[in-house]
Amino acid sequence: MVLLDVKSLRVSFETLRGRVRAVDGVDFTLDRGQILGLSGESGCGKTTAALSLLKLLPSNGTIDDGSILFDGEDLRKTDDNRMRELRWKKISIVFQGAMNALDPVRTVESQIVEAITVHETTSKTNAANRAKELFRLVELDPERGRSYPHELSGGMKQRVMIAMALACRPELVIADEPTTALDVMIQANILKLLARLQKELNLSLIVISHDLSVLAQICDRIAVMYAGRIVENARTTDLIAHPAHPYAVELIRAIPPLRGERRQLQSIPGTPPDLLNPPLACRFSDRCQWKQDRCTTQDPVLREIASEHVAACHFPR
Amino acid sequence: MFESVAKRLFGLQGGQLNEFWNQYRQSKLALAGLVVILCYVILAISASQIAPYNPFVPSYDILQQPSSSHLLGTSEVGNDVLSQVIYGSRVSLIVGFVAASVSLLIGTAFGLISGYYGGIIDVVITRITDIFLVIPTLPLMIIMAAILGARLSNVILVVGLLGWPSTSRIVRSQTLSIRERPFIENARTIGSSERHIIFRHILPNVMTLIFANAVLVVNYAIISEAILSFLGLGDVSQISWGIMLYFAFRSGALSSGAWWYVFPPGLCLVSLVLSFAFVGRALDAIFNPKLRKIQ
């Protein structure tokens, strides 16, 4: 059952140099209880796309086109009050950089209590009890609630942020780079935690990461973004085993293999196009080693290349 | 009680309070300053018990040298100078603390509002702050005091209403920085109200700065009161160190060699203000680690 259906979403930022089309026609759907990974390099629009779902764009950003159907309701058309209700109660977010997303001079429990009392008329004690439950849920000692953020490690802070995101029992949680800045062991723990919470609470998750290997561990589907667009969207196993878009192919090639012969890691030469003036051609054509004439004259659209596997390439691999 | 206040206001915990005290102890001057201030506070509270004479009652022993019956001599109308100095600490401290509170309240409110909301509100408040910073305070204070009349409450009002711009500036700049931190964005996303964000997130984060600045504002208030009183704009029905100096000057005490009438209030003022300055400097060094000496 489809929970979230995003259609031809376009988001742009008004800057001094002109209008930057950060998200330029993004389509994807998310089923209930599904984990979707959004991947791509810095500046490709992953975070912008996610923030526009919550309508939390910076003041110079606007949603220009498209629709965001959440549980049948078009979020693009909802007013601010309704949006404030939906945020946290239905859709919540774990912000990028958990290290700074907690108020340094207040205990972490009081900040979770704040999230609860803003949305529900309940007593402080009830909210505090719920906060303790949430701590247990994310495998933290409830006593830790009395700590200040500087007394917690990075992984613990990330758990607090996840607990905070779950405070009002949302249906959809967006995790923006949930494992960035954590060491590999802690990364694995946080990913396991997210996967467990998804099952236990039947959550739907959107996980944003530039690291395909992180997404591959927990996601049902992965969408690869490039220069403001989704270039490939497939089941995780299909994407990893049979990437179709040259960009996805190269991304997967850049993951160091644990087994097998040692080889030089590949990087993709070149830089993404300027989103102030995106070219009327395949946006990856400048960097594509399989480029043909058609790629520089015609902009490819997402099309099905296998069952539940779409890619935006004239000549999929 | 002190600990719970510290916790609520600054988010300090027991351990942090100890750490704070350990750092504070490092500075001998700061410790001395604290002791001097506490002495004056005790003096002010128990003035009626400690003072040997009623400082308001004149006698026939005018301008007498210090002796065993009058340890600091007498004034031009025969008041006991020691008793006057003791009672004088009351007005100086009251004006210092109350006027400073008024200034801090106005300055903090303006700073928070202009820093948080920005835009046209910020421009207006910042310009007003600039005007107050540029106008020479003393003449303005004299004019205001003269218009309002010589009453203690008016002195407090005048000093308090003119002492806020520095606080406002400091709070504004810190608010500007904190407003952009991720945890504020997080609070906004959660749906916290603006009031909640300002009072529960931003204010506690600027509190240490306000606290370090408060000491300097108290100093400014004490000196301003003394200046106004010395110029004859103080409340002469009260005794303050400034008012003592005013009467000493008017009666020509210094030219007639009555040093015991001039020096005590003057030295008291200097030592109190200096003590506050030492405490302020120590707090600044603790709250702003950049100023700390490398060990």
C-alpha cells in the first residue's frame, strides 16, 4: 500500500546568481513499512527533496511544481497549521548532524518531553515516562535522560535523536545521513537499530546517505539521485547486482570490495552540471564513459528497464 | 538552593558548579573582590545594628577629628561619619543592583527580540541602541534626573534606563549566532512556539554572557548614582556615599583639611567598584575560554 507518492517534484532556490533548480522533477513512491534509500553525491538534492516533504525549506527555497501525496493528502496544498500537526505526529525527521541538533544547556529528556507536549495535551510526568520508554526502545539507559548532550557519545546522541523522532509515533521517519560522522562500529549499530525499529513499529523510512554500502544494509529500495533528479530506482538487490545507469554503475564500482582481488578504487572524473543552467542533454553525459551522440542532444526520462526497476538513460547497461 | 538556581538558570550541574568554583578560586583578585562585596552586603543589611550612632541625627560636635568616640570623626552638622559610611552602603548597593536589573532586563529583552526576529525589528532596535550608545550618558542622566526630581526611585530609573545598550548588543550578537544552530531548527521542526524557543532554548544559552556582563552593569550603576548624588541630583533625605561627598564638597571639608569626611566614602566607592570589576573579569575568563591563560 502506497504511503507516500511524490510526483514530478521541483524545488528551486533563489540565489544572488539566479534560480538554482536543486530538485528538478523527482518521482518516487514509498509503501507502508518500506525502507527507501536516497543516494547521490553532495548537492544532488537528496536533503532538499526530503526537507520539501516536510515543507521545511530555507526561506529562499520554493516548491515550484509537482505533488506530494501522503496518505492521500497533498502536502503541497496543506496550510501551515495542518503541516505543523503532521510534522512529528505523522512525519518526523532525524536531522543531519546529530552532534549539534540537541540544545547544549538542557537535559536530553527535557527535549524529548518538549517534542511530546508540543503535540499532545498530556502531563509532564506522562511525557517523561514516554521519554523513558523511548530511551529503552532505542537501547539507551533511561537514566541517561538526565544527561546533557556533551556527556553523551556521538552514537548515544544519534540514538537520542532517533528517540526524539519517534516521540509522537509517526508513520514516516526521514533519516538524513543518520550514520555520518560516526565510526563504522557505531554506524552498524545505528543501522541495526533503525531496521529493528522499522519492523517493531511498522514504520516507513526514508534513509538519506551518500554511502551506498550503508543503504544497501537496510533499504528495500534505493533511489540514486544525480543533479536534482532520480536517475535510477530499483530494489536494493537489483540495483547492486545489475545497475543500469552509468552513474549507478560507477558508484557501485567505487565501493571497496572486502573479498576478491585488490584493485585501484575508481572515482568518476568531472563534476556535476551547474544547476543554474542545467544542459538540455543527459546531465551525466559529460562524465559518462559510454556517451553517444544522442546523449548530448536529448534528455533521457525515467523508464522501466526491468520489473520495478527504472532508470533515466538512453543506453542502460 | 544555590545549586538548584544555578541549574535552572545556567544548566549547570553539581559537578560543573564545582568546576566553576575551582576555576574561580584560581584568581586571588577575584576572591578578594568577592570577599569585599560580601562584607559590604553584610554591612548594608545589618547597618542599624553595627552603626554606633544614628547617622541622621546632627550634634554640636561639628567637623571633629577622628577620636575614640567618633572613629571617623564628624560631619559639618555633627553626624558620625562612620555611621554614615555604613548606612551609605545600603543606597549604593540597592541602586547598583536594582538599576542594573532594570538595565539587564531591558537589554536582554531588546537583544533577544532584535537578534531572533531580525529584519525591520532588528534595524529599529539596533539604531535605537546605537543612539543610546552615542549620546553622552552623563549630561542626559543629569537632565533626566533634574526633570524627574531628586528621589531615590528616580535615580534608579534614570540609571537603569540608560545602562542597557551594552547588554542589548552582547545579547543580540550571541542570539544571532545561536539562532542559526541546528538545535534551534530542530526545535522549530518539532513545532515549538517562538516564545518557547526564545525563553527555553536561546535565553539559557546566552545566560552566561548576561551574567558576566551584569557585574559590569552593576558597577556602572553604582558609579552613576555617586556622580548624580555628588552633583546634587541625588535624594538628600537618604545617605549614600555620593551624597556624603556632595555635602563634604559643599561644606568645604577638603579645603578645611577634614580628610576624614572625604576619604571614607571615596575609598568605599573605589573598593566596591574595583571588587566588582575583579569579579567581572574572572567571570569573563571562565565563560570565555579564549581569555584563559595557557597553563
